[in-house]
Amino acid sequence: MTPRLNGEVDAVVIGTGAGGAPLAARLAGAGLSVVMLEAGRHWDPAREWATDERAQDGLFWNDERLSAGADPVSFGRNNSGTGVGGSTLHYTAYVPRAQPDDFRLHSDFGVGVDWPIGYGDLAPYYDEVEAFLGVSGPSPYPWGPPRPAYKLPPLPLNGAAQLMQRGCAALGIRTSPAANAAVSRDWQQEGYGLRPACTNRGFCQAGCSTGAKAGMDVTYVPLALARGAELRTGAFVTGIETDPAGQVTGVIAMQDGIETRQRCRALFLCAGAIETPRLLLLNRLGRGPVGHNFMAHTGVQLWARFPERVGPTKGIPGGLISEDTHRPADADFAGGYLLQSIGVMPVTYASQVARGRGLWGQALLDHMEQFNHVAGINILGDCLPHPDNRLELSEELDGRGLPKPRIHFTAGENERRMTAHAERTMRAIFDAAGAQDAWAFPRYAHTIGTCRMGAKGHGSDDAVVDRDGRLHGHPNLVIADNSVFPSALSCNPALTIMANALRTADRFLEGR
Amino acid sequence: MVRLAIRDLLQGEHVSPATRAVLLDRLDAPPVRTPRFLTPAEFRTLQAACARLLPDARVDVAGPMDARLAEGKSDGWRYDTMPDDRAAMRAGLAGLDGAAQALAGAAFAGADAPMQDRVLAAVQSGAPPGPAWALPPQRFFEELLAEATEVFFAHPLAQERIGYAGMADRPGWTRIGLDEREDREPA
């Protein structure tokens, strides 16, 4: 069947998450005709979303991926979203900035790679994104370069945050209420309307039904729409078409069972570090290490039971932060990590107990009887790129008839040492706070890398895109998501994805 | 053990309509008698295993697991060392029977509870007796236990059992600190 044809637009943006949404809003604001293609649906959170983990399964990217290597990474709810807003529908809204030295790991340690851009390139965009989303956080912020005051005061500390605060105080580790992209006061969002103050539901990872959390669905997507962009949901892109010179001319998408060709003058790929390289490989686009250097943050968690009632589902999950471990003095590894207190929802916690401790039968039921007394600490640490940690297309087809991606991940010596250091640190903190039965859950979080940006630009052997996201050999195909990260950074990725997406959009507009 | 009047809580003002609909449906769903994907014999094996993993007969764990397989739904990933979810379940359940035959001379569902526990522990350890497995026994056990646990603790009766009232989140929580509790939360 011949695909239905749509007229040429200036820009097609694939994906409406932390990369695609800010970028689309920027391009539309500059007067470009923009079509956003989103594989998932556009939810009505207030009406459709339940305070229930199982019912919210639809927020996750559930097309099956094959997890290989010595430390196979879980996908789905661990790190992959679908629907208008992408993974920001289920992120915890934790928005620390990267620190300047995160961008020059190789210069400082002789391992990993430096970014072709620095903190200074992103700083104005960090400022802009934080102000636009209504980030709630402490002012001044205790770590990193000075920044403008956050627009809103921090969210209140829950039980887990108070326990980490207590333990850290005993050990002389500085803590602070964290920066979270959920509004602590009623907030008028440009292009959207009122986002009411957070009610402390604690279900951020299962979708915010009130709009307090700054998912892209209540922030940059409505802004893009207000500026004239068009949004098509249920549109799964399978094909990218190019002319003989390598210029992208359009994309093929399946939408409601109909194959559609959308012609465009530029294509922006913002589908995340799995689907972005998968789409390139499916279309045999790009040179260099497409799919290689897959990274996942070291994310070991420490859980424990406390005599006090904690109520682990109440309040913003990541209430407290410490970046004193950003470059630990006694480190036997490169880079570092941040510490965050964590709340948790019951099904997620029980599942981790099952996988992590192997408890079952009466022992599992007994453990879970103490759920209201459970608190956690988590790290978010750097991960060095390794060419063998990579995504490839498997021989197995998914429900759409496309090859399932296989992702190889094996933690290196640096990740193992950092994890061991972090576990010791967290155990000391929780011991000092009065913990009982503490146990560690090894874990790798987020999807990063696979389409590395490189300093050399077009023609570089070790990079897939240049510093402005342009794909080697296809200058009107631009990538703006976590796949371009050359290294993982010792912070959660969402804020940096958004900031870099705005920077990428500006660079594209400057070059027109 | 403290008991919440879970139905009263779900029907009260603190639970949103969307949340109430989901949880009452789950609470009132009759247990599955006829599997849609597994054979009746396989389903009995799964039911018997779930009864040992999550020993609370009020909650149907095997039914929703069979339904997921029937619908071909994924949670977004699987271990590359495992066959697809349907084949893994079939092979794993056959493995439970093989191990039970070797240990007790009976099918898994026909063995007594202590023997079933021995079989499950052997599978979890990665070295079950009996015929060689076509997939890693430890990974099968991990996946089986994780899914059973997720189904179980999503059920209102299991949530009541652990004193969880997080679904009653309207108009919000204000008492969120240590040793703080709203009136609608169990003591």
C-alpha cells in the first residue's frame, strides 16, 4: 500500500520526552512548522490515572528488549516511557545539575571521555529550564557553581529524607533538600494553565495525576502546541527516507494502522538511547559507533527498616540530596556520585525484595508487614563508556514485526568500585540513623549513550553526531536526547537532556 | 494484625474515581478457574507454586499471570538468556514437575507443601534434581517470583495486610514525616 502523504514541514520531531518536547517548543517559537510524532497516547491524568502501580503499566515502553551481558539492565518501568511526555511521565522529578568536572572526566582522570561542550555551554539553558518548569529547591544550592535562586521553595521532607538527614548529620556529611521539578506552590504554567501545588502523593513514578510534577505533558508540549506545533499520537516511526546526497526527506510512520509519509526539511530524533539508535540501525543510517557505548548510571540502593513509622509512599520520593560524594577524597575510582533519600511504592518495593533478597513464602509476607517502616537511600553515579556495552538488532521480531533490540551491559571495574564505596557510605549513614536489617539492591538506572557526540564533528571515528547533534553524513538529521551523552554524568539525566535539547535547537536555528 | 476496612476505604472520599474503579475491580474479580494460555495441568502447577510463594489463599496470583501470557503482554524486557515469556513459563513449569518427580515421585501440584518448598528452594539455588532444564532455573525462579509478588501486592487484600493506605491520597498527605500518620492510615 502506498503511504498516505503529508505536505513538507520544516521539522519533524520524533519523541515528546525530555529531548523532543523542549526542542519542539523552541523550533515552533521561532516560527518553524513542526510536527511532533509520539508513539504513545495523550493521557488525561486527572481522569484516567489511578494511584496504583499495576494500572499505570501503560506509561512504560513495554515493547520487549533483550538484556544481555554480565549485568543485564532492566527496561520498562526502570527507565523507559511512552505517551506524550515520554519518560518524564514516570521520572521522579529529581533535577540536579551536572557539575563542571562531570564534562571532563578524561582530562581529570585519564579514563572515559570529555564532552565536546562544557558546563558553560549548558548553564544558561539550565537556568532557563529550571525557571520555566518551576523547580522547587534550596537557594542557595550548596554544591556546584552559583545559580539563580529556584523559583519555588523546596518540597517538604518525608520520613526517608529525615532519616538520611539524621544519619548524614552524625557522620558530618552535608545534606540539603533536593531540587525537584514538582511545584511546592500553585504555579501558572505558560501554555498550559494552573499546576496546583504537590499534594505529596508520592506516586511520581506511576504518573502525576495532579499536574504538580513537571512532566513534558504539562510544560513543554503544551508550550509547543500553543506556538503552533502539531502533535500526532500513536505514531510509530519505522522509516527514515533520504535523498542520494544523504539529506533526510521524510519519515514513514504507522498511525492507527495506516502508513503515513511525512516529508520534512529537517528531522529531530529524540526517542531515547534505545529507540534512537535502533531507528538508525533499522534504516542503516549513520557511521561510527551507532549503538555502542551504552551506559547506565550506577544506582545501588540501600533499604532498611526503622523503629519509627516512615510511610514510604508519602512525599516526593527524592526529598534529600548530598553531593559531598561528588569526588570522594578516599575514592579508588574515577568520577563520583550523589546520594538521595528515596521513598518507594509497595509493588515496586516488594518486587525488589523478591529479586534482590530472594525472599518468598512466609518470609516475604513477614518482611512486607514492615513496609510502613521502610526507608531507602540511592546513589546516582557516573558510568564509564565501553564499546562492548552496546545495542544491536536481534534476530527476534517484536509485535510490530521489527527486530527487538539486544542491549549488552557489563559493569566495569570503575562501576564496581564506585558501587562498593557507595554501599559502605550508605550503610554507615543508615547505621547512624538507627537502621535494622539493611540490605543493598544493586541496580543500574537510565539509558545513556549509543549515539555519542564528538568534538571532531563530522568524520570523527569515535562519535556518531557532532556537538550540535548532527548525524555524520546526514546534516539535517539531528539527535537531541540522552543517546548523545558521551559520558553518563553523576546526576539524573532529565534536566541535562532538556537543557541540551534547547541548546541543540538554538544551534540549529543559528545555522539556518 | 491491624485490619483496614479496605472496602470502606476504597469507597470513601479519599480515593479518586479512577483509583477506586481499578482496585474494586481487582478486589471483586473472581479467581480464574479456566486458564486462557496454560493447559489445565500447567495451570495447576502454577497455582501450586504461587500458593507457596505467596501463601494467602484469598488472592488469585496465577490467574492474572496466565492472562498476561494469553494477551502476549511484556513488561518491556527479558533476560537474553531466557526464551520468550510463554516458552519460559511452559519450560519452567515442566521443570518444577521434573524436579518434584525426582524428589518425591509425584507431580509438583501433587506433592505436599514441605516437598513443594524443597523443590522451589532447589530451583532457586540453580541446581534442581531431575532432568536438565532448557533454561537457567535461577532466572526462571526470579521471574516467576517477581511477577507473582507484583500481582499479589497489587491486590487490595495484600495491601491491607501490610498496612498500606497510599491509594487514599485525596486531598493529599500533610503528615509525611517520621512517626506522622493521617487518621485514615492504619496505626
